[in-house]
Amino acid sequence: MSRQLHLNAFVMPNGHHEAAWRHPSTDPRRARTLRHYVDIARTAERGMLDSLFLADGVALWSNVKHNSHSHFEPLTLLSALAATTDHIGLIATASTTYNEPYHLARKFASLDHLSGGRAGWNIVTSAGVDEARNFNLGTRPGHELRYARATEFVDVVKKLWDSWDDDAAVLDRASGIYADTDRIRPIEHEGEHFRVRGPLNIERPVQGHPLLVQAGSSETGKEYAARHAEAVFTAQQTFAEGKAFYDDVKGRLAKYGRSPDEIKILPGISPIIGRTTAEARAREAELNALITPEYGLHQLSKLLDHDITGCPLDGPLPDVGSFTEGAQSRLALVVGLARRENLTIRQLLERLAGGRGHRVFAGTPVRIADELEQWFTGGAADGFNVMPPTLPGGLDEFVDLVVPELRRRGLFRAEYTGTTLREHYGLARPVNRNRVKEHAA
């Protein structure tokens, strides 16, 4: 097949199941070490995966009493992983609400140079109230305001990356000319949210622009993705929902002068793998038996932006409304799941424990490959955001058991054919906007 799957490893300290840290196959102490993440990154690279991705937030999870949290600032950790890997893409989450454009433009340009062109930025607007309170705010900015700031933020970052032409650093030792200053320009940006003069104090990234990733699935989020994103991490529970989202986002690209192949859509899947279906389901039950209901209720309350901690576990989900200034798409997904399958709160907690709304699938390597192939060939995905329930073992099993099955079907690469993250995803290197303007003139 000419079209092949794209696979990203979504890395959490002990795995994606909320009780992973309690499972005997994990070691929460080792998850606080660099060696833990080096081993995971090398496993992903051994499987020829496109990239690995680190989520992040800028507040301590208030439910840390019952679960591990993301320990390390992702750009710092990925810089270390860049030195211990050769091919795997390195995607870090960073907020447009609690950073400044110059700061992030410089950090991602640095990671891109240090890794030889493997950096990616997962753009988030930070929906949590606790995050706002760490940045001199009493409450979070509204959903629309966060996205308006994010739109301008990314525009400024792209301008900064383009403030150096690709050939600006001439390195002419004979003449003593290090850089052609005619090819380095201030951006002189003045907008509603930012005033930035520029230029950036590092050369244009190896990839031109690091890969831009987005994960919001609200109406505003989908429009933002169509305008800016090159990969979308999303959550859908059914093939029909996945295809509807895929068609919706791809259908919005034309208005921004983009073609459907300029964006890759990767739904999340947490595969629980067994030699038989019964063994896989037993593994899922084993993990679910370690769930702490207090933690699950707190987590669900955050997803819904509505306190349900006093509700009976074996009763139905109460009416929580349909609007939040937080994560709107995840609210709709969770409520839709509960209503569609008539789940009690206890059952809903189990369904969410493995992926927080992303699809959890327990089965054999062949059955998991069947599911991925159906979504891929049926037009619901360009690839998948793989979320191992436990780490490092869950990723080892996916690479050793599922990836060979995908290769056998001609759906996935047997070796890397490029050196940059953009090349892994089959995406073009952006032309510097200043050269476009020069040619137009």
C-alpha cells in the first residue's frame, strides 16, 4: 500500500490506566528516572514509530493522592531523549495561555536543532482552573478567549521561526562574516494579545517549523486545527464517530487553502493485549480491580466540570448540562458514552479508567490490528495515538506483537525512510514566509 499508518506513542509515567502505578508490572520509583523514559523511547524507535508524545499541565493534579502525575517538564525531558535516540519524533505539550510566544519559539527551535529536526509542539490552551491560579489569575480565561489568544500566539511563533532565512548563517570564515543580516528580520508584530519585535535569537529550525499538533475537538478546536494543525490527537469511541470527526476536520481545510493530506488525524487507542481474547479481558479486569473509586469520581468531576463526588456509584450519571469553559469536546464525549450505553457511574468510571475518554480495546494482536485497519482503510484515521495501559510493558507488547501484524498487512513501515519528524508524517517543510513575499514582489 502507498498509504501507510502513522503511529505515535503517548507516554505517561506508568501507563494510561489510572491504576497502572499499582500494577505489579510497573515501577513508580523508576518512572522518576531518565532511564525509564530512555528505554521507552528506544522501544518506540525499535518499532519504527513516527513519534512519542508527552502531555503536560502547569499545576499539580489535585488527585495526586491516588495516582501518579507527570513529573518532568516535557521540553527538558525530550532534549535529553534527543541525545539517546536517532529517529523517533519528539512532541511536547506547551500552553499558549501561560507562556509567551518568544519563549516557546526559542525552546522548540532549540529542540529541533538539538534533535536534527525531530521536534513537534502539541498546542494546548489549558482548560484547568488550578493552572490559572498558578499564573496570577483567579479563574481560567473563557474558552473563546483562550483560542483567540492561541491563534495569535501561533502566528507570532511562526513569524519568529521565519525571522531567519534558511541561508542567513553564511559562516564565511575567510571574510569574517558569520551571518547575512539582510536575511534576519524583526517581525514587528503588534496584535490584540502580543507585541513582539523579534527576530529570534536562534537560526530557523531544521524543519522550518516544528510539527504542529492539536488535540481540541470542540467546534472552536476543530476550526483551529483546520487552520493550524498538521496532526490532530483526538478521542472517539466508535468508528462512526471517528469517521464523522475525520470528514468534518478534513472538510474545513479548503477555506484555509490546505489539502486533506496536509493534516494527519490520529485517534487515541489504549490496547490491552493478550494471547487470547479471554486473556486480554482478564488483564483489563485485573487493572480495573485496582481502581480507587474516590480517584475516579474526582477525575470524572474534572472531565465533566461538575462535582459528582456525592452521587451513588451504582446510580446513573446526573444531568451535568452541555456547556463548560473547560474541555468542551471531552464533556460531550463522556456524557454521550454514559447516555448511549445507559452506564452507571461505576461502569462509566471503569470505561474511562484506561483512557479518559479515548478508546480502550482488549484483544489479541490480530484483533487489535483488525480494528486499526478498519479505521484506517475506512476513512476514520490516518494513524493512531497509541496509549499503552502500562509502561514500559504495554509498549513492548504493542511493538513486538501488533506492529509485526500491521507490517504483514502492508500497513506500516519496516524502516525509517526520512530523518525528520515531518518526513515521518509525509509533510512538506514550510517555505519561509519572507521568501514567499519576496517572490510575490
